[in-house]
Amino acid sequence: MYRYDEFDAAFVRERVAQFRTQVERRLAGELSEDEFKPLRLMNGLYLQLHAYMLRIAVPYGTLSAKQMRMLAHVARKYDKGYGHFTTRQNMQFHWPRLVDVPDILADLATVEMHAIQTSGNCIRNVTADQFAGATAEEIEDPRPLCEIIRQWSSLHPEFTFLARKFKIAVGATEHDRAALQYHDMAVQVVHNAEGRLGYLVMAGGGMGRTPYVAHVMREFVEREDILAYLEAVLRVYNQDSRRDNIHKQRIKILINAIGPEEMRRRVAREFDEIKASGSLQLPEEELQRIAAYFAPPEFEALPDTSQAFEAARARDHAFARWADTNLSAHRAPGYAIATISLKPIGGVPGDISDKQMDGLADIMDEFGHEEIRVTHEQNMVMPHVKKDDLFAIYTKLKALDLAADNVGLITDIIACPGLDYCDLANARSIPVAQAIAKQFADPDRQRDIGELKIKISGCINACGHHHAGHIGILGVDKKGVEYYQLQLGGSGAEDAAIGEIMGPGFDEHEIAGAVERVVDAYLQLREDGERFLDTYRRLGMEPFKNVAYQEQLHAAY
Amino acid sequence: MAQKTKTGFQILTANRLRDGAVLYWKDGAWVDALADADVFESAEAADAALEAGRGFVRNQYVVTPYLFDVVLDKGTVKPVREREIIRAAGPTIRTDLGKQAKPSLEAFDVSI
């Protein structure tokens, strides 16, 4: 894992001291709320429905055992015994007191954590594929570049007051697990025709009120030029974005207004200027120095088949079921990637208790795991698990109530905090996720349905990624009452697509039933090997729309 | 200026600066429970309370005071919007937390 150097440590310490003074000045009346708000937002502190909310950065979703224990400590000492993992791979605490936040940040700084740039109109925490460094599919670990982007973008004087927030993700595989095409800017590690390693850069993706899938800005950027190219995109955005209308300030609006071709032209011009000045070259040795922090553990030479794993799988049906859904292929023989679902049936997607966090840290220590990952789908990942250890780890996860066997299935639902917590929300998300999960709780039925990604947002800001759901659900407010719009056919993967809105919304009691009718229609209509998304793409909205509204139509007539 | 609404009843609310807790206006001061809050029948009374409540912004006790609509249902005050119902109680999916939590279950000390 990356370790702070003296500059990083001093920078974070100074920031804590600075914020402590800002809080004192606010409490003493020297700063008004209008003056204080941008300062607290720059430190991830929001005021929500019931209390403040503190969003803590988990750079590229990677955490050490020590950091997990610190998050557990914060949950216990300053909050209400739990935290919430978000679609940005961050952690949110829903109940901190303003007066405690400087102490929380000081505690976090002791384990190299902070809340800097988790809010505000700046470059936000960089996200990455949760299988980084572990999957055989990848060209190289994307996290060294994430870390370099983090260092380049932290308190970047030019990009600290952008028109709006700016989100960057990095991936290194064909199969996109990081929703790259829905980011303001995304980098994919690629080889060019000569087999040289470099980066494909996309920009202008985003969700929210006006969803767009990103455009490719440049097919291939040389490694040493990557910061220069990213800076060129940011400069064009910073200079040309509209600042007069909050709904038109993201880079996606700029690119789609002037067209991707014109954007590419403006970026190329800027890029040439930066290159000509000779600044912002990324030396290979610096890249290698950072990459060394992310070196994988020494993998033992193991046969790919583990007798212990196969025996446990044969005798324990529940373990076999968990293994089928929650394990992914690892690059090293005899190892697996284990996804820990934070979606128990009836639970709150992404929530994790202090005891669970401590328990995971204990498992990491006991089995010699240096790191654990957070996924944008609000789950966790143990990236390098020996197959021989899987049953023992599974047993411990089960004792922690962390052994839900539903990764990638219909009950593995993304949901934002929604109106249960969020000041911006129009409707609740979590109870809808819970109702749907309960409806499809039967594990055999889930497996029969197969891969189906449901994503729920409680407002148009789309923190729950509803545009990218195979089935997306958007909560809206109709005269003070919660309604839910269905969207079908979205995807956040390499086949990214924006879901199509079905029609009028359903009320909170109807929505789970409507989803069930849509899924039942899929089961009847699917052809061999088709996922829900494939069937939808083949047949379109009509057959699903008919069944979704069936009951309502009958009632109306 | 407060708008006269169709229900005609309003309550004044804000969040406490130090901890963000939801507060309601009663008799020139702030209380914890919606049920204890003053219910204003006239826009003039609501506006006067809002103006008085803003004094507590100036002395750093609360932030963002605002009025919201309520209906009286069999003698009980009920907010019109779901948002205010949830603010008054706590998360609907964690009834052990927030104002709805029984004090004995509420280990977290919000007193300051």
C-alpha cells in the first residue's frame, strides 16, 4: 500500500490544525455559516437531515487493517456504531458532531486518512477497479496512476475552485468494474498497436440530471504525458465551462455542447502548449517509485486446485453457494479474489458496523492480508485469498454476518442513503432496496435470474447510479409523496448505456411488485444465456412496460 | 416572507450548530420534539417567529431556520412532506436511532 512520506503527513496534519481553527472561529461567531460552509465541504463535512455527515476518502478504495480499525473506532467513539460505504468507494458517517470533527480528523490522520476533497468543486477522490493488482485480466495495477493523480490534484491551485465537482476513475481491464464511462474523466491502461503501454483517456461522462456516457478524448497517451494530458482536459473545462447555471456546469455539458471533436481540438491545443513548456512530464522512475508501494504480496507457488477448498465446497452447500457468486479468478494459481457482500437480505446496502470492521481487520491480520478494498457497488473485496484459507475465512465472515452469497445478483443492490438521511433526497432509497431484496430472497430464484444490477437513487443527483442500472429506480417527490420511476437497460460496465425511463412512477408499495413483474417477464422471454440486459436490448421496453403497469391498468379500468 | 399555505399551519425548525441536531421553535426558544413545537396559524406569527429564530443564527446556536407546513390530524401535528416526518423521527430503516429511539436504547450522548 502507499505510505505517506513526510510531505504527505505534514500536509494532512496541517490541514487538521487549520480546520480545527476554522471550527473554533465558526463556533465563536468569527465565521458565518456562508463563510464556513465551503471550508467544511472542502473537508467532507455536510449538514444532512438529522445531523452532520462526514465523508472520509478511501483513495482508490484501498484500506489497511489499521485503517479499518480506525474507522471502527470513529464509528464507536464519535458516531453511532456504524458507517456507510458509498458508490465513490468512500466511507460516510451519518451522525458526527461538528465539535468532534477536528478530533475525528486528527485520529484519522494517525493512520494516513483524511476527508480532503471528498466534497466541493474540486477534483474528488480518485476511484479504481476493486480487483486492481489481483485480476489476471489487467494490463497493470491502475492504482499507482491513481496515487499520482491524487498527488497532482490535491490542492491543485488551478483546480481547487472549478465550476463543479470533478470525478476521475482509472481502470486497466477490458471488463469495466469502475463505471469509467460515467466519470467526468476516466483513464484506461491500454497497449497501443506497437504493444507499448499507455493510457486511453475519456471525458464527459456523468449521471445526475443530464446523464451522458463519456467520449474518448484520445486513444493513446504516452505514459510520461498523462498528467500533461489530464491537465489539458481540466484547463479547457476550467476555462470554457458555464458558471452561470448550476445544472450546466459539469464537463459533460461542455463537451456535448461544443461536440467531442471540438473538445478534442481544444484539449490537443492545450496539451501541445503544456508539452512544449516541458512541464508536467511524469518520469518513469517516479512512476516506478510509486508503483513499488503497490507491489503485490509474494504469492506462494501453489497448485491452482486446492483440495481443502474443493472438500469444503463438497460438504458445505452454503459455502459452495457463496463460493459460486462471491469468488473471482485471481492472477496467481491457488488464489482467489473474494467479494464480501454488504447486502444481507433486509439490510442497508453499504452499511457496516464497528464490530464488523474490527472483525474484518482481525481476519486480515490472521491471514496475513495487507489490504482490503471498497467497491463502487458498496461491497468489500479481499484481493488475495489463498484458496486453502477460503473456508476458514468464510466461516469467520459468517460469524460477522458478512457472508451474504449474492454478489452480482438481483439482491446485490446499490442504494444511496436517500431521504432517510440525505438533505438533497426527494424519496427514500433504502426501504425500496430492502423490499426488493426480500421479494427475491430465495437463493435459487436469484441464481435462476442471474446477473441483474438494480441501482436506486433517491433524487436526480444519481448517487445510487440509477441511470446505469439494468433496472434503475429513481425516487421522486410528487406533492410530498414518494414515487419511483423505473428505468431499464442501463449499464455501468464496458457496454455502458443510459437506462430508458419506462413511464409514470409507482408508489412505495407498488415499486417492488412492478420490478418483480418485469423480472418474471424476462424469465419467460429470455433466450439461452441471455442476461436481463441482453433480453432487454433484444426486445426493447414494450413487453416489460406492459407487465409492469398491468396491475395498475386493471385497477384503473 | 412566509407563504400562507393551504393547510394554514406552520412550524419553525433549524439544526443546532454544534451537533446538527434537529430543533423546533417553542415560546421563543428551541426544543427537541416536533410534538412540543409552536404551531403557527397565521403567516404573520410564523414570520415573527422566523425573525426571532434568526437571532439564534447570529449567536451561533442554530443554522438555516425555516418554516414548514403541517396538518393537524386528530389533534396531532403531522408534517405535510415526508422529509419533515423523517427529520422529526429519524431514519425509517433504523428506528433505534434519532429522535424516535427510546432513550434507554440511545447510547450516544447528544447533550452539549
